[in-house]
Amino acid sequence: MIDTPTCRFTWLAKSGGTGVIVKALEELPEGAVNGVILLAPALSPAYDLTQALRAVRHEMVVFWSPFDVIVLGAGTRIFGTIDRVNSWSAGLVGFRVSEPISEDQRVQYAKLRQVRWRAKMASTGYLGGHVGPDSPAFLRKYVVPLLRKEQAPPG
């Protein structure tokens, strides 16, 4: 556990590591971290992020791609997501909120920003597959600005 009431860091994780980050966030107090960046999350799309989002002061940015069909499509359908659900992962289709949504969920999910893969990202080496977000050019253009500023928009 972190000794201070707030942490001035932005947390970053990819794929299965996103499950570790989300579980850690669920144990922290409200507003404990500035922000969170999840790349190609291997969590199920219906995973309830409400408790994790409570620990985020500014926003959680999720990068996902409908072209990550091998690892986060077939792979998680066969072997399961990090939260043990055999389904497509949020890294393939984005996170989904089940209706009806409570007022608390609405407030917390307002901090969630999902960024779908776009063709213009291909110029950075991210072609929509699972290893694409590891590209130094993609990280430089889309992720590093989020680490430098509390709420920088991704490109």
C-alpha cells in the first residue's frame, strides 16, 4: 500500500498487465493516482471498472484495436481473459458498461476515455495488432504526451 494519500504518477500497463493494474487500483483510496493508460487490455469487455476508476484522479485512457484478433480475439476466447472470462477482450472491442448504469458508475466512467485504433496510427508502426502499441514511434506520439501532462489528448 502507498503511504501517501495521493500518488502523482500515471500508471501504464499492456495486455495481461492491465489486470494487475486494475486490481491494484481497486485497493487504493479515491484519487490515489493521477491517471492510467491501458494498452490492448486483456480484460473482459464487461469488467466493471467502477472501483478502479474511483482511484483515478483524472482519467483512464484505453487504447484498443478491432484488428488484435489473434491474441485478444482468438487467444482470449480460447484461453480466457486475465479476469478468467472466455470472450473477446476489451483490447479488441473496448470496455462496455452494462445497462442500467448507476449514478456512481456514470460518475466514475466519465473518467474513462477509449481510443480505438485508427488508420493514421499505422504511420507509427502500430498496424492494429497486439505488438503495435510497443512501437517506439507510437509510444512517442500517443503515450508519452499522456505521461507528460495530466490530460493531454492522444493525437
